[in-house]
Amino acid sequence: MERNGTEHVRVKKEKDMNAKQLNQQYSIVGFLNQNGFQPTIKKGHNYWYVSMIRDLEVHPSLKVDTTKNLWYDHGSGVGGTLIDLACKIFKTEDVKEVIRLITGGFSSFHPQKTAQAPTSGDRSKLRIVNEGCMQDDGLITYLNLRGVSIDVARAYCKELTYSNKGQVFKGIAFKNQSGGYEIRSNGFKSCVAPKDISFIENNGINLLIFEGFMDFLSYLMLPVFHVADANFLILNSLSLLGKATVYLSEHNSKFLFLDNDQSGFKVANKLKQGYPRVIDMSSFYAGHKDLNDFLIQNRFP
């Protein structure tokens, strides 16, 4: 028992040492640049980015202090080292895997190098080239890493070929009510305007509400959470909650599958106060950032 405990301490120290060395050797700005994220504002040693760890926003809210090599996201109130940021971008708590990804071992899990999350002035530069069935190997690999089967993704998403500032990329596209798309791929998160909520009608009396479409796809992979006789509402951003009013009023029970963070808790409380029969499901995946994180950590056959 003592030997096992000593070994655990040794491994932890080794991992902490590796993480510390990486934070000293690799800059956050360089890492973000490598993965397609460019600063929109530079003020001295502070670089400001549109947050890549939350839904796309108009104004940059994530600051990187290049002298300290630390970051802070003002929208969510969290920050830290390069490792902390990479864990959020790659949606994993596996520090060893994150270190591998940062140091160049991306292999098939390689974010787009030159694409960047567009600011409000850049959104118009995203142009759809082609829309088709999901078949790109890189996107399928990304879905597998997120725990989502290709069959489930194909039922609700398209493979979108789009151009951004003259360069062409592929992404997983989820359509909204206004004909716009949410786009996801390895390390890239954006949208094709107009941005809106998404509603999936199943002639149900219950309404299941998700913050993003990756959580919706994760729900479909988790039969333990399934609710009978339900329609689906994907907000695509908590800021779009106001557009959901008509759907909230038309359904019996409302089941919330929001993130386990302050923003998610705030919206859940607001809905509970404004509507009857609101059931917050986040307690069932407590300890996990969101439903997709729960899926990744608890893969079901």
C-alpha cells in the first residue's frame, strides 16, 4: 500500500513538472496562433481574443498577459495557464494528452491552422461553398473524440465546406431556425450568420433544452437520460434565451441540460422562476463541465 502511494505521488509530481515546464517553454499566444485563433486587440503586453471556450461573441473578452503567460476569460470568470486553456479548448482533463497535443503530436486531432473565430466584422467573410453528408475523415475523428457516433451526427448535422478569408475548410454544421449554421471542428468554433436558436419538432409535449448542439448530440448517445415524448430546443448561445419564449410556453415540462457553470445555473434559476414544471438535469452530470464532458468520461456501449 505504501509503495502504491509513493508511486502515485511520484507520477503526480512528474506530471506537474511536465505541465510547469510546458507553461514555461510554450507561449499561450503562440499556441492560439497555431490553432487558428488570432487576437483582435493588442494593448501593450495584453492580447485580447474573442473567447474560444464559450459561444461566439461580438466583443473580445479573453485576455492573455504575454509577460506572465497567463490568460483570463472575463465572460466566464476563469483563467490560468496554457494547460488550463488547452484543456478547455480540447474539452478534456487528460493533462498528458493535452501536453501531447500542445507539443506537436496532433496527428489526426489537429485543429485548423489558419481559420480563426471571426469577430463581428469578419462574420460576413465566412462563405458556404458546399453542404453535404458527413464523410470527411478528420471530422469523423473529431466526433469520435467527442463520443458522438457518425450515424447520430449525420441525422442532425451536415458537412459544410466553407471559405474564410480566401481559404477553404470543412466543418460540422448544425442549422438554426433562421438558416444560419453553428460550425465545429478540431479546435474551431464559429457560425455562419444569422445566429439563432434551433428547434427540432417531434410532436412531443415535453421540451428538452440544450446550450449547444454538441450537448444535444451527446444526449442522443446517452439513453440513460432519455425523456419520452419530447421536442428539442438548442439555444446555440445563452444570450439567445429570449428567442425561446414561445417554445417554453407551448410545452408541458421543460428539462434543462445546461452547463455546470455560473452562466448555466443563472439561466436555470431564471427559467424556474418564470415557468412551471422546469426540471434541471445538470445535477445528474454534476462534477462535469457539461453533458458532452460527461459522455466522454462515461462512454456507454
